[in-house]
Amino acid sequence: AEKAARKAEKQAMADFAKERYGVSAMVQSQQKLDRVLVRVQDLSPEKADQLIWLRARIHTSRAKGKQCFLVLRQQQFNVQALVAVGDRASKQMVKFAANITKESIVDVEAVVRKVEQKIESCSQQDVELHIERIFVISQAEARLPLQLEDAVRPDGEGEEISFHTTTSQAIFRLQSGVCQLFRDTLTKKGFVEIQTPKIISAASEGGANVFTVSYFKTSAYLAQSPQLYKQMCICADFDKVFCVGPVFRAEDSNTHRHLTEFVGLDIEMTFNYHYHEVIESITDTMVQIFKGLRDNFQTEIQTVSKQFPSEPFKFLEPTLRLEYTEGVAMLREAGVEMGDEDDLRSGYLFAVLAVFQYDTDFYVLDKYPLAVRPFYTMPDPNNPKYSNSYDMFMRGEEILSGAQRVHDPELLTQRAVHHQIDLEKIKSYIDSFRFGAPPHGGGGIGLERVCMLYLGLHNVRQTSMFPRDPKRLTP
Amino acid sequence: AEKAARKAEKQAMADFAKERYGVSAMVQSQQKLDRVLVRVQDLSPEKADQLIWLRARIHTSRAKGKQCFLVLRQQQFNVQALVAVGDRASKQMVKFAANITKESIVDVEAVVRKVEQKIESCSQQDVELHIERIFVISQAEARLPLQLEDAVRPDGEGEEISFHTTTSQAIFRLQSGVCQLFRDTLTKKGFVEIQTPKIISAASEGGANVFTVSYFKTSAYLAQSPQLYKQMCICADFDKVFCVGPVFRAEDSNTHRHLTEFVGLDIEMTFNYHYHEVIESITDTMVQIFKGLRDNFQTEIQTVSKQFPSEPFKFLEPTLRLEYTEGVAMLREAGVEMGDEDDLRSGYLFAVLAVFQYDTDFYVLDKYPLAVRPFYTMPDPNNPKYSNSYDMFMRGEEILSGAQRVHDPELLTQRAVHHQIDLEKIKSYIDSFRFGAPPHGGGGIGLERVCMLYLGLHNVRQTSMFPRDPKRLTP
């Protein structure tokens, strides 16, 4: 052993590059280093021949004689790098580099070099890095939970995506964009953001499908929607409000489109004379989101479509609005037998017809039968079988449900009695309209569904970072 | 009775203005009316002599002979209006207007008139409205839950604010601004917004003070912080992330600063070499928020200070950063006896000293004793009794707690053992650092506290729309 140690020492002595590589001490904020780290996405021919520092992950590694080729990755960007025996790197240094485990994080000092032939496998195709120093900042264990290279191959339906892949990076950056576009558009329209409570004392939508919480010496529930609170804000003259937050549904549904916890993008607003003012505000907001994604998130859209190919999302301006009866008529014409009030919500055939006839992946279905909507939905003044309510669809799946709400306490009481709802339980809800309530309407959008359908994915678990369903609570 | 009816009919016949007032049919979207409604805040001398339509609430009403003076309100704005017997209004019409209950919502058609003497009691001081038509859109019940005029008088400490007042409007508009400034600043800095789950399978911070949820056939918990999820995103190369969402604490604390559910503004980011990079990002974000509020929310700040007077919020650029030991030394100098590691968190005296000596209401206390921080806090490399952690304070109260996190699984294990934490329970947390983890840090901000302290209020219930505490679950 002593002999071996002496031999190692002698070899190290002989290594002229021994200060140029190694495992760094854990970064514990020992010092403020005045060193600029370049971003991988900024590596371009303009930086040719510059000596730069960079921190990145080892994406792939391939040793070959006296050289070691690495691909260094930062989020969805990567670049080829080379350590080669020469006057800046010793044999030992190349061996060290070759032995760094994949996914480890390294600091490298390197010269940027233009390449003659494009490097097709990397996002930075015109340059490579010639490494002069390499230090391990964080070492990954040799056995990874999965091989990332394998995880981004084009895939079948409904498969989940590993959180570490470039596809996943792209999906959640786009999701962040949806939230930002939603809020920015509404803020410009004069909406105020509100924060509504998630722990509530009474089940908001009738009591079914609600999670129970132990609350000190009593019980409480998790809010199934911010409906009541949005409407209280309207009654308190907030005029136009929105909120973004978790929504909880204790439904034992194990489908591609159901989660027990999802992010709701909720809108409620007063209107002057007709609830179509609300529909127009919401559809315009959706159109601004679609445009913002198309114009500012092409990198992300392209990254996702490499693994999950789909047609670009189509929409019209102004948004197509069809009445429910028109939808029924279209289906009957296509040979489907259905009653006037049968549920069109999951009418895929109808969606196909709409895309086919109108060339849009986004449309509104207006004037639902009163019987299939909640008790607080305003009846149609011209036909008591219908209501002032609507759903919005993307690629044939419902993403928003909304309506004009009943703002008159007497009519609201009548409707609740008709639905056989215990008036005692909704007394405070009805009372909130007794002190002057403006006509208003709104709707709730599921964030994960919007992202899934915009990108043409097939499972809402692909657009939820940490999905929750009846069988899944971790991580 | 028949006689009375005939008399009423005769009177109505005699009323030349009978088409000019009344109770409108409930707005049920019967028609799309092509009528522009002017906003109260836009009523200025430039509109003098114009005939306009307006929808507003009756704020106050005072009949006086053949006239009735109304104050019409929209959110925090109001204007004086007059109905007087003349060629556009009959005696009956004035009587009708005078009998409309306060807080009812009305549509009025009126001529805008310049006034000679400023109307001090209204936000629109230079004009009044001469009403020619008035229709009730929504009638308030005569007995209101409280008198709104009374509810905005200057008030003592800790009192709650009625949700319908102009003060409340101002507070929650400012709160909406805090969220927007927080997100916009971070987005510009390259942060990505993430959505983290609120229902979790294991108690995140050790198991105390956690709410339990019935989850189908098993149990789950409500997240006490997004800590674990933020860090998982960092390990998955999201680089810089933030989230805004509810945080749940089952603490039986009935103080002015504790809620069982509050809105967390959370930040987590990688850094290169020193965690002060994180402190600088967060303090700069706070400074951008303070500046944005100062520059764009003066109306709201003034409205709140009418009821709750306070000094304008002071801050420095760059933000004052003191080390914990400096804080202890300051207190000792002022005659306070305390140990090196005693808790400074609620050190009001220290806050007073800081404001006095440095003229700032916002500062960072850096390098807390390691013993008082969570196990995942990075120890100070130079002094093992201290840590790379910090709190941020506004007007002497803590609003953020943060630190460099341990990103090395071996050190993390050691620290957990030292804290006598069951390793089995945090295995997946520790394992998430085994596949390469960059140095990182962050912190969590309480939205309600930031708003309370910025405005110089004294109870966090005043800046929560629907506060939740051990004794309060409604509305």
C-alpha cells in the first residue's frame, strides 16, 4: 500500500496539469469569486477564440485515445467540449475528465472554437469548447434513475415525461408563460388579482367530491373552486377579478384529463347589459395567450414537438361561438341521434366537425340547457329550458366552464329550491347578494389542460410537475 | 283600497316623468344595449355639459324640499349628484330617488356640471351630476350589515376592516400590485414560475403544525412550504424559480402576525460562488416592489393612511445587511443582556435601533446561529456555530426567512442526524441531491405581512381578504 501511495505521488509530481483539474471543495460560500460564467445558449461564433468559464452538467461523455468528448448541458441547451492531451491537458487530466459521472456539474475554463461542420446533435451547432481546466462542483452518483438520452425519444401516447428532460423543461417554461400571459392580459383590462382561501368551513359546490381537513378541534374542507369568493369580491365592487391557485377535487376519476389537485385560472367580472361581454373578455384573453405562446415560446413548442409531434394550434379572431342547439344540429346532420339537452361536453365528434367546418381548435359553445348547469346559473330570458352559460374547448376538450350568475337573491332562492339544495347551507351565499349586486359572470380554466391541449399532448400528468390523482401523492 | 289604487293611477297619469325612473327588470342579458357607461373616476370638467350614462352605488342620500342629493360611488371614487323638480324630473321622481336604499346599484343619465366650490367630501371635486333619468339595477336591503360611512373613520390598532370600504379596496389593489411587481421583477431576472402541490404524502418540515387531509382510503397533509419542490426544480436545472401560493400552518397561534393559511411568495435559485448572490437578488426584488408601490400606488397608500395613518416606508439602496453578531453587539451596547445565540427575530428594540442608526425600515440580518435554523441550512465555512442564513425585516418584523441550502447528500445526512431526524422519513429528499446538485439558496415571503408592514398596519387580518386562524374559518 505504501508503495502504491509513493507511486501515485510520483505520478502526480509528474503531472504538469495537476492544478488544472480535480474535485472542488463543496461550494459553501467560502469566497466571493470575481469570475463571469458564460451561459451555454450564448456560445456562438462571436465568442470564437475567447477563453471563458462555464458551469454545466456532463450530458454525455466519450473517451477516445488521448481525447475525451463531452456534451455539456444547461437546461434545454448543450454544447460539445473536448479535453485532449497537449500543452494544456495531461494524460491524467483527460482520464480524470473521462471518469466524471454523467449528470455531474462541472466548472470548465475553455477556449471557444468555431467548427467547420455543424454539430447536429447539439443546440450550439457552430462552436465547440477546448477545455483547459475542469473541476467537479457536484458529483452525480454513477447509477442514474433513468438514462436521460433515452427519455427524450419520440414516444407513444399518455407516457409520462421525466422531470429532468429538455421536453419537461420546455413544457414547464411554456406553462409559466401561460400564467404570465393570462395575468398580464387581464391586468391590462383592469382586472385585480385576488387571493382566495383554500380551507373552507362548508363544502362549496354541494358537498360531493370534497376533501376533508382536520382543523384543530373541528373539520374543514378544501375549496373545490374560488366561486363564492370571486362573487363576494364582485359584490364588494372589485368590478373585475382573477385568481390563480390550486383547486381540489376528491373525484375518484383515473382518466387522462383528471387530477385531484390542479391549478385554476379563474375570472369573474361585472358586465353592463349582456353576458356576451364576459365571453368576449375571456376569449380575447385566451387569444392573447395563444398569440403570446406562438410568438415567444417557439423554442419550447419545437422542443416538445420533437418528442411529441402535433399540429400547430389553430384559432380564429374573433373566436368562434356556436350555440348548443347548433352543435346538436351539426351532430344530427352527421347522423348522431341525440336529444336536445343531451350532454355535448365530451363530444369529440362535434369537435372534429368544428375543426373541419371552421378550421379552429378553439371555440365557445354557448347557451347550455339549464338542467345540466349549477343552480346559480342565470336562465335564458327567452327560453327557460336554456341558460346564459358556456363552455370553451381546445382541440375538442373542455378547458373552461362559465356563465352569467344569478345576482338576484329571490331568483337564486327559487333556483336552489328547484335543485333541492338545503337553503340553510347556502344562506350566507344567498345573503351576499342582498346588499346590491351588479350583473356578473365568469369562468374557471384548468391550467394543466390548457398546456396539454395547446401542445397536443395526451395526458394532463405531462403538464403537471407533481401530479396528484387518486393513486398518486408523491413526490 | 280600490280608491287608493285609483288615486295612485291618477297620480301616475299626471307624472310627466314616469318613463324617466323606476326599477329595471333584472339584467338577464335580454338585449345588447349600445350604451357607453362612463366611469366615476373619469368625471372631470372636460366632460362639462355632456349628457352621460353611469352605473354606480348610492353611497349617501339626502332629500331636501324639492331636491335630493346623492353621492354615487364606484370602488374608491365618488361624485355628488342631484335630482331636482324641474322640466326633467317630477315631484314623484325626486321622491322615488330619495327612497332608493343606500348601497343599491343604479343606472343614471345625467348632465355633468362644473361646480364653483370644490366638493371636499367627494373624490370628484370639480363636477356634479344633474340627473335626468334614474333606474334601480339592484336593490340593497334597507338594513345593511354596517354603516360604510362609519367603517372608514380613523381607527385604533388591530381593528378589522369591512371588506366593502374604500380602505379595503385600496389594500387589496395594493396587494395585487405586490404580487405583480414580485413576478415581473423575477421574470425579468430569468426566473421561471412553478406550481407546487399542496396535498403531500409526508409532512414537509418535520411533522409538527401540519394539517391532515383524508385522501380516499389514506391520509395526506397540507404543505407547510414549497421548500422540497423548489429544490427539486433546482436539481432538475430550472436554475431560478419562484412560486406564489397558499401555505398552511396548523399553529394554534392567535397573534397579530399569524394566520393558519397565508400566501407565500417563494424564491429558490442557484448561485455561482457565494450565497450573497441570492441575498442580492431577493433584496433587489423587494426594492423593486417598494419602488413600484411608491410610484404607482400612491392613491391606494393615501386612501389607507386616511384611516390608518403611518410614516412612509423607508428603504436604502443597496439594502442594509447586518450580521447577527453585529445586531447582538448593538443591543448589548443599548444595555440589553443577551447571549451570542439568543433569538433576535422578534427584537423590536433592535429594529428601533436599526431605523434610528441607519434610517431604513428594511434590512437583512445575516449569519444566524446554526442551532436555530432547519437542518438543511448550510453551516458557515469559517465558524461552525453560525450559518449561511438570513432573515429580512420590514418595520422590525420578519417577512422572509432564507438560507443557502446544503446541496451535498453526505453533509445533509450528517446534519439530519445531528438534528435527530428520522433518516427514513427524509430519504427521498436527501436522494434528490445524489444526481448532481448545484449550490443554491432562497427564501419564503409572507404576502400579507409585506402588505401589512409596508402600509404600517398592525394586524395581518387587515391584509387578508378572508383570514384563517384557529378560531376563524368563515366566510
